[in-house]
Amino acid sequence: MVDHPLPPHPAVPSAHRNIVLALDKTEDCQKLLEYARVYHKPGDVYHVVHVAKLVGHKEEIFHGPVGTSINFHEKSLHEVTKDISATKEWFRDRIKELEDLEDVQRIPYFYVEDTSAPAAVVAKIIGNLADKVHAHSIVAAKSNKTAWEKFTVGSTARALLSSPHTVVLVAK
């Protein structure tokens, strides 16, 4: 009898998952972070993204629901820089909330877009990132709206759900 080597095993899929967490500055952001904490697996890579909105013609940074914009029509360049730094600090703090997850890598992505851009543009930025990193899923907030509008899916989440990108999970 001749021993034949066993045929090679089929390729075992990588143990890690690439997951895009699309953070915004609303209370739903905490739901995304909770999802990340509950459903993570060792080896996961979280691509944490925030799209800050900049109004070019009004010189205003917009971050979500009404009342959370930073308006600097009359501010100095120093004050504007300080406001942008505060937004980046907020973003870093959200990522730090995931630091204690073992064997999970967190990669931040910070984008700026004009507020006149529709939700589809923000969704496209998030979707393009997901395509670039070969994401297994995108986790987005259900709504970036004010309290009375929270009964419906927000425009960015809706745009992501109707996009051709990977699986979209909506935290609610």
C-alpha cells in the first residue's frame, strides 16, 4: 500500500471580521458602541468612522441634529480650530470607550463633508470605506434626528440600507 497525502483542506476563512462602525453625535452613538462591546469577537477589526459636516458658504460645522452645530460666523480662526479640535476629541473619546475589548483592533476614519450634501453622500463615504476595507458589515445609528423624528429610520441609515454595499445593521 502506498500512502497518499491527504488533499489540501479548503481555505479556512480568516477569523477576523472587518466591521465599519459609523458614529454620529447623537444618543444612538452609544447604541453602536454597545453593539461593538456585546458582539465583538477576538480578531475583529473595527473601522470607526465619523463624517463631520462643514458648511462652506456659512462657515459652520454640523454634526447631527439641530442644535449641535458649531457656528463660527463671528469666531476667530483660533476659535474655529478649537471647535474642530473638540470634535476630534469627541471622536477619540468614543474610540477610547472600546479600548478594553481584548484582541480587537480599532482604526479611526474622520471625514468632513459639506452639509448641503444629501444623506446619500454621507452614506456613500461610509459605503466606500466599507468597500475599501472589505467590511463584513456596516453598523449605523437608526436615526440622527431630533427626539420627535426618532420614530422613523434616519436619512443616512435609509441611504445605507438602499445602497449596494455590504450588510448594513442599524442599531436602535
